[in-house]
Amino acid sequence: MSKRAKSAEVPLKRDDTWWLHPALRGQQSLPMAAGAGGMPHRWVKSDDPPEKAEPSLEDDSPYADFAKILYRLNGSRPGPVRGFYVIVGVEPGRYAVGQLCADPVTPVRLFEDLVFDNEPAARDKAAALRAASPPLALS
């Protein structure tokens, strides 16, 4: 009879957003060109406070359903979604860090002061922002 050594438990980290596309979780860059699936966006400074807006999820824009999902991920609040920082290919060789918003008209805020010459630098900055402000836990 052989005795197995008891192995240590490996703590598992649950990823509540496993079902989202990797680009929406900051693991790939989003394209800017509208024909390639790019999203409407607006440029802001990274240290600007989010604009206060009334939730207007009943819009007939192509991103209305996406805004409703982001609204739920944001704890049923409009505006920037906590922890959802993305990388956007602004032009060849330039990548901006942005944040998803529960807004059917402009679902992405791009930070004009966080534009990088390569994707890994932008990805590192987005990861640092995500670590400083993790997404809300879904229940």
C-alpha cells in the first residue's frame, strides 16, 4: 500500500469576466477603425473626474446592449466601469489606454496622456490601473 503525500491546496482565483472577449479585458488591443469593429470613443485626461450623467441606456445606438452589460458590470451605475481598462490601437505603432463606460453612445474613454509607442507598454499601464482599481465582484 503506497501512501501519497498530501499536497498543498492551490488557491484558485475566480475570474468573473471569463466570458468577455480578451480585448475587453485588456488582453488584446481594440482596433480604432470603424470598419474593423472599432467603437466610438472620446478623449479625456486620465486624472479628470468622470462626467456625471444620467443613465440613458434606452438608446437605439448599435452599442445599447453592450452598454447594458457594462452597466450591470459596474454595479448598476452609469459611467466608467471600474477595473475595465483596455488598450486601443490608435494608429500603427501607437496604443492608448482607455476605460470602458456604461454609455451607449461612446462606450470607450481614451486617456490622451496615456498613449504609448508599443502595445506591451500600454498593456503594462492598463494592468497597473486595473490592479489599483479592481472590477466589482459579480453576485
